[in-house]
Amino acid sequence: MQIELQQIHKHFGKAHVLKGIDLKVDAGSIHGLVGENGAGKSTLMKILTGYLSRSGGRILLDGEEVECETPAAAAALGIGMLYQEPQDFPPLTVLDNFIVGRDTHPDNHRGRQQARLQNLADQVHFNLDGEAQLEQLTVGERQQLEFLRLLGRDARLLILDEPTTGISDRQKERLFAALHQIRDQGRTILLVSHKLEEVVALCDRVTILRHGEVSGEESAPFHIPRLLALMFDQSPATDAKPQRRAPGDALLWLRNLSASGERTGLHDCNCTIHQGEVVGLAGLSGSGQGLFLRLAAALVQPTAGEVEFHGRSLNRRDHRTMRRLGGCFLPANRLEEGLIAGFTLVDHFTLALRCSRREARAAAERAIDKFRIRGTPDSTADSLSGGNQQRLLLSLIPTGANMVLLENPTRGLDVESAGWVWRYLRKHYAGQGAIVFSSAELDEILAVADRVLVFFDGRVVRDLPMDRVDYQDVAAAMTGN
């Protein structure tokens, strides 16, 4: 399928978000779409998949003008998208999610559909249990299921939004091989990514957006400095990591802690977090990092052991207790757990600050300026790009927080935005308390953390200060070696 967008415009009130986008994707190719947060990538893809109407312009498939007025209409034309936030049903099983809402192959026979699911999973070397409850899966595993659903629906244009989030390096290699195989079979792939090394490895051609306009197009082989120059008004700075300070008083204790959840649970975990530390949690997706953070945030209760924060047990306590003591948790799944999709920025600050609408509007305006959120006080959370949703979440961290727990805090952010996030977090929270974060990117953990906890199969198998960290040793420990 050849896709061509001609002079696509989009207005949100007075805001002119897309300013005449021209984009052509050749059939049987992998085409990259890159740009900093708020450049217009998500809005453009929502127009192509029928979630948003366009203010002007044309969409052509194989040279014929079409109308993608609804997601169902786009799907009927063979357009499918893998979103950063999974579009699924957590109460159902993996197999039920694979079957539900199918317009092609509408066979409800569980045995045949299980065989079809397994066949597709084998093609891309994914390992998903069809009878597992979806809510037990990690975000990365749910993304894998979404990818299999696209293949199962015979989508001819696959739009992938940050598809490698939360999957292991080995799965990434196999996914890349599968994408090349799918391309060679004649399907078209549109890759939306901030990871330029993935664009270089995968794409035949790339289009760069900046401030709602096409700033350039490049063909392989790519030159990364050239792509960065087209993405940003100026090349993003690479800051040296601040010198590590001696840890202060102990803030958080996990003693002989075990809990069920995720893929592996957490087993017999012992750990102490001190004031002044930035602690990175490394491990393959679902190895226990997310459960560690949720136990520390009193969102999950342990089956054995104890969690203690500021000398007070969090066992049989809820998250409100942890927040009253100065704790804060930011989840990876922004719209499901962190924000309320239909609520405006003013609504969020009204709830967070428990203040009047006038005070909340003033707080929202300050946050837009300070955190460079591309939106207005009356913008709803779901209308923001992924990166701007993340900035909104960060702006809602209480100023007095002394234990900030973050799950993939730079997920979906470009290089410049990620650097800004870490400069902000270190400046405002590392000194007065501690930061504990997980990331699917080992490079990010090693670049940011003062200390690394390595998880494998639900256990902490390494606890290393940065001066004792070896990249190969950490990578090996993550895989059980």
C-alpha cells in the first residue's frame, strides 16, 4: 500500500497544530517519522487512523483519495496502528483480546484462534500465554499482543508508535527481523520513534517534523547529526552527570519482601534507599521492577516481608499514607493510571492541589510555562502528545516530595526532552530526598543513576554503585547469566 498525505492541516481552536504536511510512503517500505515532542507526529497519525478529523488536505491510498473518518473506516482500508498506550481490555485473557473486535477472520472457535495467535507469535518470536489475564502482563507484553492483533487483521499499513518500549534486546532484534520480512512481503510500515538508532537500523526513508511542519526528508544511509539538526532548533546538549554525593539518611526499607504480580512476582527483596540517591532499576520487562515501585508506593501489598518509609510501616496502608509522608509515584501508563483522559489541565490541578478553579488555572498556566507543555489550561490530557502528557505528570509532583518513584519516566520523549526531565528531577528532588526509577533503556539507567539494582526473574541479583557498574555485567545479569 502506498500512502500519500497532501497539505494536511489541523486546527484546535486558534492553535494551528499541523501546517500543510506533505508525506509520501512507498509501498513495501519502512518509513520513519521523527520529531521532538509536540512536533505533530501523534496528531498526524490520529488523522490517518480516523481518530481525528483534519482541517484541510487529502489522503490518498494507492493513488485514490479516501476518507478516514473513523477508526473503523481506516481499519477497513487496511490501516492499523500500534499505540504507545495499549488499546485493549485488561479484564479479558490474551486470547480473548486477540479475538475481540475482529473484522477479518471472524472465527470465534477458541482452538483455531489460539493456533492462529501462536503461529503469529512464532513468526516474531514472542512468548504469550493465550489464557493469561491481560492485567498480569507488562506494558511491553501488551504492546506485543497489539502487534500480533495488527498482523492477524491483515493490516496492509502498520503504524508503529515506539514499538520497542518494554521489550528485551533479543526481542527487539527478532522484531526488527520480522519487520524486514513483513516489508519484503509487500506490507508498508510507518515507524514513529524517538530512537534514532532504530530509525537508522530499520528505515528506508525518514520524514522529520518540527513545529507542525516537515523540516526535511532523508533516505538511507542516514547521518544522525543531520537528523538531529532537522529535529531540533538547536542540537540537544549532552550534560555530564553530576558528581555523586554521599548518601544521607535512610528513607525507604524493603525487608525480606515478596509479592505476586506482573510476570514473575518479587521474591525475598532486601533494599534500603537513602536521601540523595538516584537509583535505577534495570531488568528485562516484567522482571519485578514495576512491582518493586508499586510496593514502595503502597499500591500493592506484600505477601511476605515489610515496607517501611520514614520509619513507618506501609503494610496494610494505602498510597495516600505514602503521599502524606512525602512519596510520589508516576506510572508508565500515563492515561490509564496517571492522568484522567477527558480532564483538562485545570481539572488536574484542582484535584492535585485541592484548590479553587481560579487557583488551579493559575497553577496550570505556570506549569505550561515552566514545563514547556504544548497545550492550554483547557486542553484535555488525551489531546496532548505523549511527551506533553509526561510533562504534565511531572508538573503534578508535589513540591515537597522526598521520594519520587518513576516508571519509565522518559518513555516516548525525545533526546532533548529526556535531558530536560532529568535535569529538573535532580535539581528539585534528588537533594531533598531520593529518586527511584525503572527504564527499558539500559543506556539511560547507566547515564543517570548513582546506583543500579538489577532484576532477573523477580529477584534483585545485583546492587551496584555506579563506580562498580560494568555494562556487560549488568546486561548479562538481566538475562540470568
